[in-house]
Amino acid sequence: MTIDLIIFDCDGVMADSEVLSAAVLIDQLAVLGIVVTAADVRRDFLGRSFPTVAQSIRQRWGRPLPDSFEADYRARLLDRFSAELRPTPGFPAVLDGLGIPACVATSSSPQRVGHTLRVLGLADRFGDRVFTASQVRHGKPAPDLFLLAAARMGCPPASTLVIEDSAPGIAAALAARMRVLHYAGGAHLRGAEPMALPRGVRSFDNWAEFPQLLANLQQEAATR
């Protein structure tokens, strides 16, 4: 089937935000005496919702987090976003040339993704076509969020392409029986060891490559 819908993850795909997110989390945990590195964040937390990340931290270090931990993190992060957030290089141009309906599906909270899109000047480009993990029972790597997005957009999973940067996101797309491309052009993946991808999943790190990748997928679908 041809591709009739593109679902973009937000952080690390549209927004070059993961380095900022990691820095805020690392600093906040350091105050509590919990040492976490950028590599730890990339390996263990990338693509997961904040409640899932917080629960993982509690379990791993065997200690509670302050009641205000999540609210403080979100407030500090939004401040950093307002001052420093940028789109991934070349992404706005991809949107300008996209001839296929698109939406956003993210593990971020509604407040965070809303703020992100406003800072990037993309809020009007997507309108209400933004879906978050808060709308489903199981977040990534479960397929629920992508299936919800496709259903709301009126597109079958087999005609949907997902763009993801994280292992949980890729797993979610495959579980939803959607095609998926791995975007590796975010600052958080530069210099990192390449991710081990499932068989058949292609990776790219430059949005200038995307139109041709999409054309190739459409051609493959047409010749099956």
C-alpha cells in the first residue's frame, strides 16, 4: 500500500530537544546525589514518557523522588526550550515540501509538546493533529499511540509511515504494523554508537535525504 500518512515523533525528530532534556534531568538528579550520564539517558530513557522515566529511576536507585520532582523538571525544561530550542536541521523545509498528510505522536506531555511546537513556530502547521502518550493506556514501545494517531487521521496502519529516533518508538511502529524510518540527525545521537536497528529499518541523518527515501518507499509499494 502507498504511504498516505506520515507520523512524526517530536523530540529528537522535529525538535532538537533531547540534549536539553538530558541536561536538565542530569542536573536535577545530581542535586539528589544520583549520577546519570548523557549516555545513560540515551540508552535507558530516550523515547519514554516522563512518568516511566521517573519510575525507572526510583526502582534503579531504590529511593523516592521529591513530590515536586516532575513539576520542577517540566518547569526548568520549558524555560530551556524557550531560550535554546531549535528544530532539527532542515526539518521546516521538509514540511514545506510535504505533499502527504502528517501528524505528531509523542511520549511528551500535552503541555510540553504544545510549548515545543509554539517555540518552533509549528503549532499552526499541525493544529489538533498532535497526539500524546496521555491519550493511551500504554505508551511506546506499545503500538497504542501510533494506532490512535492513524485512526484519528483516518488512515490504515499499512499506509502509515513513522519517523522515529528511539528504540521504543521504532518498536511501537513495527508493533502497529507501520513502516518506519530511523532519524539519527539529532544532536543527541551525534557521535553516539549507531543504534542496532531491526531488520529492514533504514536510518538517515539528514532531512535532505528524506524526499528520496519517501519516493523509494512509494515506488516499492507500487511495484509489490
